[in-house]
Amino acid sequence: MIRFLGNIEAKTDAKGRVFIPAGFRRQLQSASEEKLVLRKDVFQDCLVLYPESVWFKTQNQLRKRLNKWNAKHQEIFRQFVSDAEIMVPDGNGRILLPKRYLQMAGIQSDVRFIGVDNTIEIWAKEKTEQPFMNPEEFSEALQDILGDEDDWKEDEDE
């Protein structure tokens, strides 16, 4: 199972090509993931790279929750998949970020790759200069989510 971790700066070239950070490339290669799927994040102004197998699991998870005979559900599914594009890194480990995606995420040249679980986010560097949450809000949220000690004891047994 792929788990990306890291926060790496990079630059796009004039054509919009960018090198996938070496550590992420090694993980993709060791998992035999040759294709990636790119889409804009649903909630944030960043791009998300899904290893192809992760994309299909995500797509299947969404499809299972939607009724294909419900017009609204079909619109949701269509929107989700129509905003996606397959990326195949070149021999040097670069991908071409299409201009429309760069515009969606407000990316000029400097980017930051952030490993987020089984996906890789690509942010305009300036959007990552400040924390995503202020430290107090973050610690309170973690305490709310993880503060029950009984939950931790169960996890340690697994």
C-alpha cells in the first residue's frame, strides 16, 4: 500500500512540465504504478495526483454510493470524472500539467508537492507559506479526534 509523506518544492518549466520528486517516484515505481490521474481537489485550490489504482478505488467508492438512475447522482459522478486526466511521467520523471489545471490551482511556476496518505497534492508554493490551520485550532481538533485514551489502547493491540 502506498503512503506518501513529504513536503517538497519544485518549479514548473515554461511548458508546465514538473519533475515528480524522486522519493515519490521511487514509491510509485516500487508499487508498479506507471500512470497517475490528475484532478483538482474537491475542497482546496490544489491539484491531486492519484496513482492509477488509488484513482480507480476512489472512483469505485463514489460509484457505489451513487445511483446511476438518479440524475443528480449522475451529475456528481460526471463532474468528478470529467475533471480528471491521465498522466504518464516521461523517462525523466516529469509530467505535463495542462494550463487549465495550473489556472484552477493558481500555479505560476513555484510549486510544493505534499504527500497526503495515498495521493500527492500539488500546491502553488505561496499558498503553503502559512499553516493550513492555526496551531491552536489544529491542537484542539486533534484533541477532539484523538483525545479519548481508550481508542489508543485498542489501536496498539492491532
